[in-house]
Amino acid sequence: MRDESGQRETGKREAGQREAGHVGINAAIWGVATGGTLLALFNTPAPWWVWAGAIAWLLLWVTALLNLSDGASRAFVAGTLRRSTYTQIYTTLTRRNVMAVWRRVCDPADDRDPVPTLFRAAMTWRLYDAALLIAVAYPIALPIAQWIVTGEAARVGSAVLAEPAPFWWERAALSGAFVILILGVIGRTLAAASPRDAVRRTADWLLVLAAAVAVAVAGAVALAIAVAAAFGVVILWLDAHRRPLIARLGLTIGVVAAITLSAAVIDWTALSDERRSIFLFLGVLPLLNALFDTLSYAVTLTFLRRGLRARLPLLWGVADLAVACVLFLALGATLVAVMHWLNLLAGTPLLDLGALFAGVYMAPWDYVWLYLMLFSTILPTALHFAVSLLGVQGLWPRGLRRPVADWIGEADRSALRAVRAALALAFVWWVPLVVLGAGIWGLWAVGGDLALAALALYFEGLTWIAQVPVGAL
């Protein structure tokens, strides 16, 4: 028995050494091919699409190489190739993450439920809660992050959150404040899950303590961050009273009422542009962003769940992208309309929309923070679309995939077969992406001018909204 056991162990070691040798040869060939390809690209006037195709090929090749480095991985990849619906890689990579988010912010639902049922399950107060928290943190975190990296003034509109800081230690102090707040959130989460009542009762106070320490570390600049943390504590306190939906509805109505009354009652001519910017970009914009973000997030989660049982998940990614673009355009129009309405209520421009449009046109890079705040609506959709590209391999007929699966099963027998299997698998992954890219390029070549004309017409519409007289409202 010992001899048989020893022989088995010896066989496993020899197989492992053989596989390691095949991987090493494969990696060496890939390295030589990569070096030669990059050398050729740098020394020839290759267009951008050649660069994109070559880089994608090399990345997929090394990914295939790594996926064939052990028996379990080879068995999984070969199995996916042999199945009629070639979406197992997509579903394996997405299901766990999607379901983790769904369980946290959505109501229970089944993958086989129709789209309207999934959407109703996704549209919950918890999702709106998450959108609100993101929308409040976004306009503060983005300019502060830019300030930490570049040292340039952190601005929200005309308001300066942080003066230029050429010395690294000032920015390092605020970075430390961010770390402290993050640790406070982590500590609160761990304390809330503790089996001890005393520890759980102190959970929410950890956020308050972290905010206080952050202010002490970074000074007044961190005060806005502490306010956002305090907002989170209020939401948690309301949740504890088991009235989450009513609490958020009341909160939304209260904020809308406060904004309306503030615009109508306050003498804005006596206030500086900085205070007006704080009112608009930290009060008005986050609420509107959160409302549209909630819709966009719900659509993305719905289409992700539907895509998990689709033969071609890419179609659901494209549908999500189309809906997100419509919501993004609607958000832009709504923002301009609300800003114009507030200007009329205040009797003076709280925000000069004409100057804003002119500034975006003349110096677009000065408004990166604004673009990033608005694009929060479309970011999850863009991620969904990128992930859904993994399902485009389903375009391959199964009859053409089976030989590749056989080659993968034989990849451990020789280095030559390992190289052949890795190249074939990378080819299976690469060709559909090339076809997709060519299709997108063709659509743009045919309809690009029409799309730009439609976008110009949209901006003309925004300008018209910003100039509607009082009597037309």
C-alpha cells in the first residue's frame, strides 16, 4: 500500500512538473510574441484600431494561458466550450457579485421572473438610500480627491472646498482623514454584527467618533466629509425605528420644500457666489442625481438578473446602455429646468446657466468634476455593458468550439499541445470582440454625423429651457 501511495504521489509530482514546464514554455512564447508585436507597433505608423486589436489579443492569450495552468481550470473551460449556451464564464463572474448587491438593496426575486417583476423588486427604499449616500458623497469626494492628487484648489462651482496646497503634508493630512472615516465605517459594520449587545449599541457612535477625529486631523476641510457621515448616522437611526420608506419619503419632501423656500425667501443678492454654489451643488444636485440614479441602478440590476439566463447577455447590456443614455439626457434637461426655476424664484441668477454652457464650451477640462457627478447615473451601466461583452462568445457555433475543447483536454500531454490550446482559446475569445468592434465602427461610420447633430439639437434644447421667460412657466 505504501508503494502504491508513493507511486501516486510521484505521479502527481511528475504531472505537476510537466504542467509547470508547459506553462513556462507557453509564457516564454507569449513573451517573445508580445515583445515583437510591441516593437513592430512602436516602429510603424499603426492606426489606433490595430493597437487595440493587438493589445486585446495579447491580453486574451495570456488569460487563456493562465486558465490552462491546472487540471480543474482546463476542465471548466473545456466544459463551457462544449455546452450549447456558451455563457458560463459570464454567469460565473457576475452572478455572485450581482446577487450580493441584490440581497443587500433589493427585494427577493427569481431569475425567471419577467422584467417588470424584477424591476419592482429592484426599486426599493434601500436602493434609494444607497443612491442618496453616493449622491451626497460624490460632489465632496471628487474635488477633494483631485486636490489630494494635484494640489490644485478643490472647487464645487465657485465655492472653494480646499485652497491650493503645493506642500504634500497638507494633502496627506486630509488623506489620513479619509482613511479614518473609512475605518470608522468598517468598525461600525463589524460592531453591528457583534453578538454582544453593548458592542452593537456603540456601532453608530463609531461613525461620529471617526468624523470628529477626521476634523481634528484635517481641520475645517474635513467638515463637509463629517457632515456626510452624520447624514449616514441619521439614516441608520431612522432605520432602527422600522419606518425606512416613510423616513426617506419625508426626507425627500423636506429637502424639496427647504430648497424651494430657501430660493424664494433668502436675499440671494446679499450672498456670495461661493454660498450659492454650495446651495446648488451640495443641496439641489445630489437630490436630483439620487432620483435618477435610483432609476438607473434599478434598470441595471434588473437587466443583469435577466442577462444571467439569456443566451446572449450582450443584448441586455446594450438595452441597459440605451435606457441609461435616455435617463442621462433626461437628467440634464431636468437639472437645467430646476436651476432655471430656482433662478426665477430667487429673482436673481443663483447659477448663470449661459456662463456655465459657455465655460464648458471654451474650457471643458475645467468642469471635469461636473461631468463626473452627472455621469454617476451611467457608471454602473457602463460596467454592466463591459461585463456583458464576456457573453458575446455565445456567437460561436458549438460545432466549432468542440475541437478547441478537445485540444484543451490534451494540453497537459505536451508543450506543443499546450501552446495550440492557449492560442485556440484566445482566438475563440478574440474574434467575437473584433466582430463587435467592427460592427460598432460601422454603425458610427453610417450614423455618427446624425448622432452628433442630435446631440447639438439637445444642447440647443437645454439652452432654450434655460431662457424660458416667467410667463411661459
